[in-house]
Amino acid sequence: MKQFDFIILGSGIAGLSFALKVAPHGRVAIVTKKDRAESNTNYAQGGIASVTSKEDSFELHVRDTLAAGAGLCRENVVRTIVEEGPARIQELMELGMKFSERDAPAEDGGKELDLGKEGGHSKRRILHAKDVTGREIERALLDAAARQPNIQIFENHIAIDLITGQKLGHAGANRCLGAYVFDKKGGRVWTFTAPVTLLATGGCGKVYLYTTNPDIATGDGVAMAYRAGAAIANMEFVQFHPTCLYHPKAKSFLISEAVRGEGGVLKTLDGKEFMDGYHPMKSLAPRDIVARAIDSEMKKSGAEHVWLDITHRPAQFIIERFPNIYQTCLRFGIDITKEPIPVVPAAHYQCGGVVTNVDGETGIAGLYTVGEAACTGLHGANRLASNSLLEALVCAHRAAKKVVARSLPPVDAKIPLWQSGEAHNPDEMVVVSHNWDEIRRLMWDYVGIVRTNKRLARAQKRIANLQEEIHEYYWNFIVTSDLLELRNIATVAELIVRCASMRPESRGLHYNLDYPQAKPDWAQRDTTLRKSETGGTPPPSQ
């Protein structure tokens, strides 16, 4: 048993920001699946969208966000996050975050922030650290966390399930009491308890065969919250990043949207620009439109990729602005200053998630969710580029203020320790790897950029069969991290398919050939799921 005041699952920008704010008020445990820097944040190239220039305004940022969200954003949430963004950016800079600058007139101090532009934005407002923004944010936050004696980081630990009053058979409102956590290196399960648990577990890109996300992105927080009885919404809106490097030896390397922001143009294999036939903003159209356009062009021609060409810009500019992309492509034999980049769409960002308000509160007392795992209403049916890190900063701050102001009673319930019972060591791990591959492939084939009712029905049937196998395997064998992640991606795949099946229209990132138009009466309507079974949950053991 490990007792804390705050448990944080995840060590990206959301989890670390929250940890730094609550650390003065109690003992904090940060549980992270690999090493402390391994998170979706660490791989974010583009930057943080926020109003910092005289040419920009909150109203313009709000308008751009609402336009991208295709009628599903909650405007009050959008305004709150946009308007509170600059103050949170300032705090990040005070912690040591260094954003890229450029020369400015002497009367303005000689330097100013170098603001980038990305798809769907009407102004330059993307603060960045060249093309490794996420890595720099992670460094600054981890350095600050290392100076906090109240923060303890548990690396190579993965949460199995949330511990709730409902699961323990307590009467009354459901309350989160902590989580069972598997120590991957030690091979044992610990019971973590705290009055406050924060899910900051990121997204679910690994549910799909091709993704820009790191291996850790298996939708753990959403799956655990769903099993605990929290509401989940809008999981059909999975953003496919239009430009992932296409190379047999490159493992899902993202080519930042900022490349298009600096003049990169999408072309077919015969060198023709094609985005002007899809949207007035051409290569800088919102991501859902660009991803569908690329998918359409590839299907029309049978090509395996399209080109992203920025060779018309000066070589020195490309190398200085995109050093990481330049060096990575060079390792694969592609000199982006002289030749176009082969790109394909790949699963990138989960716009739905655990239903929360702008303070991160869920429907379960003591359980908060912030970042990509949450569905606040900011992103609607399609996330505006670089709004995600902004959301994480603002909502982590607001959640921390909320939990500090509203202190919950300590956990005094008798919580049983994890028991493996009759479970034994797995005999055939090939079952896990096979099911893992099958889920990811069927999600790519049937629930990808373009969907149909028939494909969704097929996916739902196959996922149900796979879940039976996984359920049986989970109860018969001692847990491993691979088995836990498989269980979670199966749950998240089910949620994506069910949400997609509930929406009889095409809107934002959800495009169904059987309903190719958006329906006005489905604007502002969320697809919400909640686990139906209540009570009678087996005891917390295998």
C-alpha cells in the first residue's frame, strides 16, 4: 500500500503542470509507463497556440477554434482556455522554457517571439522551440519537478484499474480512491491510494496500425475511466495527421504542420499541387480536410504516398527552422532542402475522451482528467493545430486550483490488496501479440479516415470476439504490461466504433460515406457512453 495526497497517472505536460501546482499542498505520486520523459508531449513538434502578438486577438483565436471544431466546440470552454493561455505561457517561460525568438526593432527590445503558422489559423500564433517544442517543454517541467521534494516519480509503472467506492461495494455516490499499479520491473502490483487521482495519460494512437504517437499511447486513461463508470464522449473524432514520413525504416515520424505553415506544398507523385481543389486555404486547410484529400488522391492513383515539397525555400532557412526534421529525413536518405518528402496520413490525436468540465472534474468524485484523455469541449469535431498543449496547461492549472480549494476527506476505506489468486504465468504471449496486431489493422481498415456503416458493423463484431479472448486471458494469467495495454486498446477500439456508429452524419474528423453531409440537428450533440453495469463488480483481484 502506498498512500499519497495526489496520484497522477502520466508524466506529460498535463500531469507535470498539475504536479507542480499541488506539490506545496501534499505528497504527489507521478506514475509513468516508461521513463519520466516518455510522453506524447515529448514528441510534439509544432508548438503551443496562444495570442501573444499585436496583430492577433482572443476573438480571432476563438473564431478559428470554433471553425475547425465544425459545430461541436463549447464556446464558453474555448473562450476560457484561449483567454487564460497567455498567463500559463508566461508561467512556463518562468520555469525555464525557452521559445524560439527572432530579431526585432531596437525599440521593441531587439528580440521577439518567432511565431509560426499552422493549418486553420488566421494569424501567426504558434510559439515553438524550433521543431522540438514538446521536448523542451518536458525538459523544463521535469527540471522543475526535480526541485520539488514532495514529488515522487514511479517510472516503469502502469496503472491497471482505478479503485472506486462503487467497485468496493460502497453505497452512495461513486468516489475514486486510487489505483492498482503494476511495477513492470519488480513484477508486482501495488495499491496506490489518495483523495485525488488525475488521469493525464494522453491519447490512443496505438489503437491504429499507423500512428505518429509513441508506443505508450494505448488509451489507458479512457479505458480505466470507462471501466470505473465515468462518461466517455466523442471518441469517433480521431484526428489523422496528414503528414507522417513514409519510409519503410521510419517508425511513424511526424512531419510537423509547421512545414506547410512555412510554405510547404502538397503534391501528387507526378508533381502536381492538388489541395486547391479541396479548400481555399490549400495546403494549410484544417487537418481533417487535408487528411481526407491525401487519402482521396492516394486511392485515385493507387499511390502509396504523396509529396510535401518545401525545396523552394532557402536551404539555410529549412535547416535552421526544422533541424530535427532535416536531420531525421537525412538519416533516411532524404535531403528536404533538395527533394520533396514522402508523406501519408497517420492517427495522431484523440479529440474525445473522459467527459470533464474546464476544471478537469469528471462525474466521479476525486477523479480528474486533463489533456488528451479529457473531452472538455475545446476541440469539438476536429482539433485546431497546437491547441492541445494550450488546453493541457490551462486545464491542469484550473484542476489544481479546484482540488486545493476543495480538499476531499482522506481515504479511510479498507481497500483490499491485489490478489492474483489462481492466475499463472502466460503460456503463449503470441496470443497477445496476435490480438494486438489484429485490433490495430481492423481499426485502420474499417474505422479510419473514411468509414461506412458496413465497415463499422464488421469492426464491432470482430472487436467483441477479440474482447472475449482478452477477457479470458486477463483473468487466467498474471498481468504483464503488454496484456494490460492490449486490454485497454480493445476497450478504446470498442468505444471509437460505438461512438462512430451512433453519429448518423459526417462532421469534422468523422466521415461516413453512408451519411456524407453534416446534419444541423446533430450540431452540439455529443455521442456519450457510460458503462451500463453497476454493482456486482468482482473483487479487485485476478
